[in-house]
Amino acid sequence: MTWQTSCGAAFLDGRAVIGKVLRGKRVQGLIRYLYGPGRRGEHRDPHIVAGFRTPAELEPALRPDGSRDFRHLDGLLTQPLALLGERNYRKPVWHLSLRAAPEDPILSDRQWEEVAKAAMARTGLAADGDEDAVRWIAVRHADDHIHLVATLARPDGTRPEVWNDGYRIRDVCRVMERKLGLRSTAPADRTAARRPKRAETEKAARVGRGESARAVLRRRVATAAAGAWTEAEFFAAVGAEGVLVRLRHSTQFTGEVTGYAVALPDDLGSSGQPVWFGGGKLASDLTLPRLRRRWAPEQVDRPGARPPSGRHLSTRTTRAVLRTTVRRAADEARTPADFLELLERHGLLVRHRYSRLDPEQLTGYAVALPGGEEPDWYSGGQLADDLTLPCIRQRWSPSGPGAEGGASPRDDLTPEERQAFYDDAARAAAYATSHMRRYLATNPYAAEDACWAASDVLHVAARATGNRHLGCAADSYERAARSPYGRIPHPTSAGNALRSAARLLALTGNQNHTTVSILVLASRLIALLETITQIRFLQQRQVQADAARRARQHLGHVTGSSAPWLEPAAQPTPARLAMAAFPTPWAPATADTHVRRTSSTPLRQEGRSHTL
């Protein structure tokens, strides 16, 4: 059972079309619509099955000509609104549609009455025994759904509270599904991304866009966030995707950015202006404070960066990452002090070299990636001939080569370095899989951070390779990534390894990748998603497990291993879980070796569900 915006919503491909509670200004027009023929003549035998009085007292009377007389019902519902006067809600009409799945049994009027009363009681609008509850009715004009209509005013002259009413409705639906033996749906745990409204979907169809502007923006913002190293780079990456960006500044602290909104240039409203979406309107983990946790988990209030840990990178990749980071800092800075400060803000370890003759004269520098026991230091000259401090100073001069802007750091990568990035990304995915499998038999909740970071790898890999199946996998996996109720997991080594892999892939751009690179990376990601599916199953989050399973099936088309998975005969047993807790050891990182794919334990799929 699901709650929806209107009768026009339906179940597609076995999944619910999820909507929300509607609010309106006039109850008269809504009642006439519910008792009318409908937009396509789908309304048959409309009648009241429940309400604040008995259905017989509330049912509109029939006139001699067969039409309905709604005046008495209109008066009963709107009378409490006059008591509030100017204290009324701007939209005081509350409207909810409750629908059963196509394969569910047809409920009787008495059963729908029970559902309607439970929904009104759970929201607090009409609790049991409350004589001053809001006035409401439940209209049934089809076998599979009812409409609840209430006016948000109490006869005692107070306004009812409707905050988070949608989540309370979701709880009622799950209770009634179990009680009446209906199809089980997803809990309202806030792991689902914000769904497009009906108007957005219809608008996308009118302009010939395959999906809503909200869905396009969510994908582009998520991809930019996954590949960014700093907050500034994130906004630059979003803009490079052809997205308009608008920053929200603090009203208390000058210059502090507290949020953002994005829009598509060709998605205009009735006023002719772009339609803006805040990060939280796209997904719960795309608000600016939560995005900052990706870049500096231990320093949420600072827009610094968390570079890839040198622990999981080959020598070739380490050198390339350092070179691209140093080149970016050199392009942004204009003085040695600014240059060294930018290197530290990008999260690099920095050493200064001073003149022996003049201890205050800076003559060079060296950089390293954090994370390893013994960092590998590289001077500017070891990274590139034009990255020595004298050469960088020359490019800052008005007549220097950097006066007109240099090439993008990713254009500086060689094919061998791009291949090394893919190799190390595959190795990081294998390491995360090995790390996560240790928790299958002990504490599956310890893998939350890695589950979240896996979405970054999928989004960036889809963008870098242009592979359609990887893109479908990234979209399908989104819900499996998030922790319930918007919680941000504590950083772990597995999650950090996956985030590093995503940023490496973002540096490669969308060129010069080989089929072998994609196949190796996809095979490691398949093992990762299989493990995440098992983790979500053990956490009893079936909807998230299904999302990870669908993503794995899409990846199967990349490698040709799209055979059915998670067969019922492969139900996890204590022996299998114990074996999964001791996976194949992870091989040390080298420049030209690959990690063997870890085995994965098949998992039984129990029950059916769809997303909220």
C-alpha cells in the first residue's frame, strides 16, 4: 500500500509511483472531482466509506435529476475554517490518496474504513476519542484506492499540527499491510532520493527530456561531489556540467557559504526564470554540510580536502596525483606563500627547502601523500620539469607562460598513468570488499561508510567511461548507499579507499580508457556490490538490498556475467558467513599487478518490496 498524489498515479514495473500528501485551498472543487467521472472516466460508484461522522450522515444527497447535492457536506467541512480566520493555513485542505498494489486482494469498504481511521489517528488529525478533531471524509471510487480529505481546522478554534505527516502515513501503511496481508512496501527511513513531482515528470515529457530535471541534476551533482577534492572544485565541476549554481550565504557571518541551489539552463518556470533545486531537494546526502563530510570528515566546518591516501596507491599513481595537485595549486596561486598554503589545503604533506646562505629565502619544496607509514617525498623537479619553484615563479610573472592560463591537470596525464589510475581504483574496490566481508558474520553495521562511498565510485566510473550499464548501476544503487534517517557514517579505511578511487577516476577524464580497464574495474565492483547486498540483507533492509542487487545486475552486462544471482537455494548459512569473514588476503599495491577477485557468498532474496 502506498500514499500518492492522485488517482492518476499507478504501479509501474512492479514498483510504486510514490507521491506525497497534497494541500489545497478549496475543498468544494476537490469533492466534486472525487464524485465526478475522472479525467479518463475511471471513477465508478463514488461513495464515502469513513469520516468524522457515519458515512450515511455524510453522503451527499441525490437530486431528482440524479446529480449530487454537495452543499451540506461542503458546509460541514468548511465550517471550522471560519473560526480560525486569519490564523488559517495558507492551504487548509489536506488530501491523501491511499492505493493498494495490483496483485493485492480487493479490500471491502469496512477494511478501507479501518485503513482510513488508522491513517487519521496516526497523523494526529483525528485521534480516537478526540471530539474536537478535524473534519474529514474518505471517498472510494475505485477498487484499489481511497481518497482522504480533511480541513485543517479544529472545531475548538485551533490549528492541527501536520509536520512530517507523510512519514506517519508510511508507518500506518506498513502496519495495515501486515494486518491485511497486502504487499510489503519500503519504510520511510529517508534513504530514498527525492522523487520528481507529477508536474516535473509531465514537463519533462512535453519538452522531450527522458527524465525530470530533478533526476538530471541529482546525477550531475552527485558525480561532481564524488570526484571533487575541495568545495571550490565541486562547484567548478558542477558548472562544467552545464548546471547553473547559486550559493546561499550566511546572514550572521560575512562570506560564509551555508548552502547552494542548482538549475538546468533550459528548465524554466512560468516566470521565465530557471527552476532552482537546493541540495536537500535532490537527496538527503547532497546538502552542503553533508558534502563537506566527504572532503574533510574530521573537520566538517573547514572546506579543506581529503586527498587519496598513499597507502593504497602505486608509485606511478602517487606521482601523477601529486603532479596534478601541484599543477592545479600553481595555476591558482600568485605568490610562493599562496602556493604552499594551497598545497596544504589540498591535504598534501609539504616540506620547505631554504637557502644555505639566506635561511629566510625559499628555494624549493617537496610534497607527499598522507596515509602511508613512510611517505614518499617528491620535489617539484621530480614531478615535472616546469614544477620547480623557479619555473613556477616565472609563470606567475606578467609575461610568463601561465599568464594566459595553463592546460588542465588531467591533460598532463600519460596513457600509462591513466591505466594506473584504473588499476588502483580496481585495487581499492577489492580492498574495500575484503575489508567489508570481515564484518558479515560479526557486525554488518560497521560497513556503513563503505556502502555510502561505493556510490561515489559508481557515479564517477559511469562518467569517466561513458558506459551506459555503469550509469544504470549508479542510479539503481543510490538508495543502497544511504544510512537511515540521513545519518552520516563514521569514516573507515574501506570508505576512504573507495572515495580515493572515485577521485582517481575523475582525474582520468572521459578519454583514453581501454576495454580491459573497464572490465577489471567492473569485476571488482561486482564483488563489492554482492558484499553490500549481503550486508543490507543482514541489516534487514530489504529495499536497500534490492537496490544493490539491481546495480549488480546492471554491472553484469558490462562483464557478460548477467546470469541470475541471489537464487533461493543460496540462502546464507552460518558456515558460509564464517567463510566470508576470512576473504582472500589483499595483495600489496604495485604498479603493474592486479588483485585477485574475492569470492562472494550468494544470498537469498526473501520477499518483495519497492522503493519509497
